[in-house]
Amino acid sequence: MSDAPRRFTTAPSTAEIEALAERALAQIPPRLRRHIANLGIMVEELADDATLDEMGIASPFDLTGLYHGTPLHQRHSDDPVRMPDTIFLYRQAILLEWVELGEDLYRLVRNVVIHEVAHHFGFSDAEIEALEGEE
């Protein structure tokens, strides 16, 4: 089996999207990676209605990813035990963007993962957009 990344020409499965996301997480620098050791990744087809309503988003195809948890800067040592933080990736929304933009699928998944990891570190959407604009 080759170590070269797969070039997708057909829609990848949920497991393949998850593998791309895990690969993206593994590329995060070690000094930051230690802070995401317990961060889970879940791939779902689309965001559910409750999530869309909570986010104020009309179409499930407009949400490619979501961080669910408590950002690191809001945690305290005396907090109760909580569920692990999770990044949700929404496969169909990602695939629609992949088709519309014609971008490399790994790069697209990586961008969504990095965006959601930034929320784990406490960055707002505006701060993330400002950082992305500096590239």
C-alpha cells in the first residue's frame, strides 16, 4: 500500500473523512497537540435541526464543522467532570464545498479541523478569520 495521499474522484465515506481529519490533527505542532489529546472527532452526514437552530443556520449544507465543548481558557481545576470535547464534521456539507470549490479534499478537511481546533483554544470566529486573512 502506498503512503501517498489518495486523490478522491468519488465521494469518500464517513470513515475516509474521519481518516483525513485524524491526519490533519496529527499535523498540529506538538506544543499545541498536547492540549488536544482528549479531543474527539465525529463525522456525521449533516448537522441536525437542533444544532442548526441553535447556530441560527438555515441550511445544513452551510455548516461543515462544529466544536462542541468548553474552550481551554474557560476551564478551571474545580470544574466537574465533563464529556470529552468533540469536533463534528458534516460530510455532505464538506463534499458540497469540495465539489463547488474544486479544492483538494484533504486541504478542505484540514481547514475545517483547524478552524474547530481554534475554537477549542478559545478563538472566536472573528479572530479565526483575522488569522486566516494573515496567510
